[in-house]
Amino acid sequence: MDIHDYVELVALALWVISVVGIGILSRVHFKNKRLEQIRDTADKLMKSYVCLYDKENLSNMQKINRIGNAVVDGLEAKGFKLNEQEVRDIFAEVAKQMNDQHDAREN
């Protein structure tokens, strides 16, 4: 083997590393983009459902359950698949949104 063969091996190794790196970074980018879409959609759905159900004469727990289920159903209808932790996060965020709206109404 002469020096040209080593140069070609190094160039091939760099090419393989860059292709693998591009694959990994694109996967991370699209995963983050999906999470951002879920967050935006869930936020819009939550705000609209909180305003809608706020006018009903229900307990706060019933409102949280209805709004949380409506948001989860809306996200699943849009093609998002949610795991248990994401569903719990949605219900926690619904409760937070309701408290924020209640606090804003009192001030």
C-alpha cells in the first residue's frame, strides 16, 4: 500500500462518518419538529377548550377531565400518537391553564 491508498481510505472513512452524522442529525431534527407540532396543536386546543368548558356549570375536576380528553382526542384525530407520559402532561397543563385563567379573571 502506498500513500494514495491511505489517503483514499481516510477520505472513505470521513465520507461514511459524514453520512452517518447527517442521518443522526436529521432524525433528531424531525423528532424535535414533531414535538413542536404536538406542543403547538395541544396549546391551541387547550386554550379553546378551556374557554368553551369554562362557561359550563361543572366542577373543576370534571372540566379538567373533559378538556384533557378532548385535547387527547383532537391530537389523535390529527395523527399524533401519544404515550402515557404525554397524556399526563396534557392533563397537568390543562389544570395549569384553568388556574391561570381563573387567576386572571380574579385580578
